[in-house]
Amino acid sequence: MAHFVEAARELRTSPFFVEEYHTLSISLRQGDPKEKIKGEFPDTNVIRSTLVPFRRLWHQNEPRHYARVTKILKRYVPEFRWFLDSLTLDGNRSAVRQLPWFKGLSLSLIDVIDVWLNTRYHHVGKSPRRGRFTRAGFERLNEGIGPVLFEYYFLSAVHEAGIAFFNILQCAESFLRGFAARGLTPSFALDPHPAEANVNRRTPGITPPEDTPEQRVWRLRRRNHYDGLSRFLTLIEAQDPIVAQILSDCSSFDDFAARCNITLQQTEDIGSIDKEDCTHFGGCIDNHPTAMRNRHSRRGFVAKRRDGVLLWGEDYLPVLRDQYLEFRTAFLKEPFE
């Protein structure tokens, strides 16, 4: 269990899940042949670094294998069963498989991850003990699906599986906390070694050589975790240097909005808004960890009037207030992660 927690935490903080997944996209027009499909993918070094902890959670022979950990949790913590059952990785419930390009494929979400890991990244193909696919099979799939769509399918599948792992992680951490309350702890430390506090690690091309406050804001705004707040900052046309200047002084979202001279006005019905008098419409939704913690997902809407007043409804402001506190904590944290 502790080995799973260690690997899942490492995966959760990998650049692919923290910052780079938002760059994953493909562009195509209806009727275009697969040769004309274009993609925007993370750097291959980012992908490789992500797959190291991912493989530890994915491979059946690993003590960290997600299915093995899930089985233990369901056996000893019955109240987790309904939640863990909903995380089963199969072709019928995969969000990726619902995309129109992959609905007709016989290659499941599990298969596409296996074929890439076992023939492209970690192994060399089929063997008596490892894998069901050969490199020749990979090449046939690559040609049949198209290289851009094939890699997009793989990276999207890794992301979907990773989100499932992070949900299992919450249960595993709770499980270990129960043992800790009785004085039982893992045989190794799950938290970073104290020496890490004296080590400054940088990744070329990812970590700026000088981590300025403005660069911190730029990076945080591109994390899916703060999507609602990031959209709000775009809506009010707040530039990164200005945000960085006043962020440390404002301990709450309301203080921040006041410093930016933003007027927020609540409205109960978006239908009552004069759309001709508005220049922008948008919304926000809880990030995934918050929704899981609250056991429901809050959402809200916002409209920007021509005079600059922001009309908001439902849970728009409560969501922003929570995201602001998390954003500010990450901004002030040393060293930046």
C-alpha cells in the first residue's frame, strides 16, 4: 500500500499531470484523411518521465499495481467499495473511448496503454512473461489509426488512468492514516528526505532559470487545477506582473477583487441578463480534488457587462474563493513546485 502511495504521489506531481496535459490537442476537419491531422503534444522527455511512476502502478507484476491495491482496500474498508467500483478501467466506461475517432476501434483503453508501454517505451515486444503485443503490431496500428491519432489516444488513456489512480490514492492515504493513528507506519518514509530541502532541482525547458513571481503566476494559470480562477483573470484582463504584485498582499479573493477594482454583482437567473449589454459570458466548476472532497461539484456562471461589472450566479464566487486560496498558497510556497 505504501509503495502505491509513493508512486502515485510521484505521478501526481509529474509535469504531464501538473502543467503539460493542457497542451494535448488535435485539430482536424470533418472528412480530412488521417495524414492531415495535426497534434499538439508534450515534449517526449515529459512523457518518458511520467511513464516511470505510471508503469509502477500499471504493471501487474508490481507490488504497486492499482488493481492489487484496490482489492486490498475493498476487502478491509467496505465503505470504499462503491467508490472504487466506479473507477474500474474498462472500455465501456472510458471517457476517451466516447470520442468519435475511437468508438469503432477494437483497441481498448487498456490495450492502447499496453501496446505503447510494451513495444515503444519500456519493453521490446511480446514475450512469455511480458505483453501481448509486438513491435510489428505497433507499426500496423500506427499505420491503421494514423500516428497523430494513435499517440493522442495513448496520452489521453494515460491521463484517464492517472486520474483513476489519484482517486485510489485518496483511499490509500486514508487507509494508512488509520494505521498511523494506531501507531503503525510504513517501513520507509513517504515524505521527502529532509536533505531535499537543500536541493534545488530544475528541468531544462520546463523550469525557468530564474523563478520570478511573474513566472510563477504564468505557470499556475496554466494548471487545470486553477482553471476557474485563470479564466476569471483573463476575463478581467489581469496581466501576470500585476497579479504577482498584489497576490501576496491579498489573503482572500474578495480583497484581490477589490484591489483590482472589480465590481461583482450577484444575479439569480442568467436568463434575466441583458445579453446585448454584455461582452463576455463564462463559468467555472470545482476542480476534481475539491469535488471529491465535497462529494459534489459546484459550478457557476458569469457575464461581463460593457461597463465592466461582473454578473455572477450559482456557486461562481464560492468556487473562485476556494481556488484563489489554493492558488495563493502555491504562489507563496518555497521552493516553487
